[in-house]
Amino acid sequence: MEYTCKDFKVGKCEGEKIVDGETLPLVLTPPDLNKKDMETLLLSLENNKEWFEKMLIKNSAVLIRGFNVENAVEFNDIVETFGWEDIRYVGPAPRTHIHKRIWTANEGPLSEFIYYHHEMVLIKEYPKKLMLFCEIPPQEGGETPFVPSFRVAERMLEEFPEVVEEMEKKGLRYTFTALSNDNTGSMRGRGWEDAFATNDRAIAEERAKALGMDMEWLPNGGVKTILCPHRPTQVFDGRKGRRMWFNTIVGMHGKELSSATMADGSEIPEHVVKRCGEIIEEESIQFKWQKGDVLFLDNLATLHGRRPSSAPRRVLVATCK
């Protein structure tokens, strides 16, 4: 499958990598300086929707750069061009609705590192595509690094084949504790009332069950959610039969508000979790945001995170089935 498309020029960005013969991310720029307006971009995407989606699956990440995208309204226009069905975010990150399908990315403190994850990886219905728009780039830090998940799976199977296969056989058990009300001072501070869009416990339980969660109510008004069992890897159609490291073991293992164990309650060896974190970092792709960037990620094939940064930084997000 060729990169060539008359409506886009292939560019480069700092931090890109060649992984298994593909460039991550594939950078698409205007074909010339007279064709970098929003009208041209939307028309180009409309005329090349099938090609663009193939490129996204082929390269796992596509970065649109240089088209002077200004705000949430224009970002939403880009998202809606493809006709992909919207999927509502469910998770611990504090977020604010901005416009139609557009939300803020995690509003937790910019000083904290948001660990690598597949968006909504533990929910029954997770998005296939994640789109991020940089409205205000940080002066320092604040990158959104991402990782080709198949490389993590390959290396974990090379180094810890018996442990990985034990996790596959037993499955994984995750827990997460949420308060009743939002705490914007934490990157995992979204309260259960906001997350489930209700203050009625019975309704929250019903919605949690539909998402594959069990719930334990706590004396302080919070709730512990339990998600079990989950496999550590997945194989998705159209992605070369690769086993993806489709889990959040490192991000949830042994944390204050969360845990990750084998489904039978036995522990995942600490040294395995530590080494997995090192592998993920080694395989990560870093690039610096520029104002107006729109990054498309294949959520089935990439983990992503957020580096600590100075303020201001404003990145918006949309998720699609």
C-alpha cells in the first residue's frame, strides 16, 4: 500500500521511528503552501477517507500537521468527516465536554506523568480510534508518547514466556477506587457520579454491569470497581495477526487507588511488572506537539501517555468506535 496521495505530502517529525518497516507516526502535511486551510483539509479527508483509514491501520498513528487547525469546532469538523460512530468516555480521568464530540484530555495536574494505556482498555466496548488535537502546545514537556503494542507483546513473550502464558490462562483482575465527587487535583480523580452520569447507586450498578464491572460500595461514599477476567494480549483483524499488549498492568499494579493481579488473586511478579515498564518506555515514540496538530491513533495497536509539562497546555480529544 503506497503513501502517495495527491492531497497530502508526507512529512517528518522529531521522534518518529521505523517499526517493522512502517513510519510511526505517518506525518501528512499540505501539498503546497496555498493548500493549508481548513476547507482544503476537510475536502482532502472527505475524498480520501478509505485511504486515510488504511494508512492509520497500517502505520498505527497518523499526524496531520500544518493545516492551521484552530479550535474545538474545527477539530470536531475533522472528526465528523469520517462518519465514525462516537463512543462516550468511561474512566477515571477528569474531563470536560467542550463541543459536540470533543472533550478535554485528562485535566489532572500537568506535573504528573499519565502512564501508557489503551483508551478504555478494561471496558467491554472500547474505542478503535483516538484523535488528539493540540490547541495550546506546552513550552516544555507535555508530549503524548505512544507505543506500538505488538512490540511490547513480542518482547514480553521473549523474556517472560511462562509468566505471560500464565496470565493468558488465568486472566487478569483489576480494581479501581473512585470517590463520589470529582477531584481535579488527581489525574485519576473522576468521581463515580460523573463517570456513570448519575447519583443513583442502583443506576450506577446497572451501567457498571453493562460495561463489565462489579462494584463494592465504600463507607466514605466511594466505590471500588472490579474488572475480571481480562487477557493480557489480544489479536485484532487487519493488523498482521500481531498479539497486542492490550492491558494496563504496569499502570495499575500496586498503586494507591488501583491494583492488577492474576484473576485468581495471585500476584504478578514485581520484577516482571518493572521490566514491562522498561520495555514500554524503550519502545515509545516521542514527538513534540505543535499548535494545530491532529494526531490519530489506532487504539487497538498503540498505548499512549502524557509527559509532565509546564503550563499552559491544552489538548482536546475524541474517541470513535
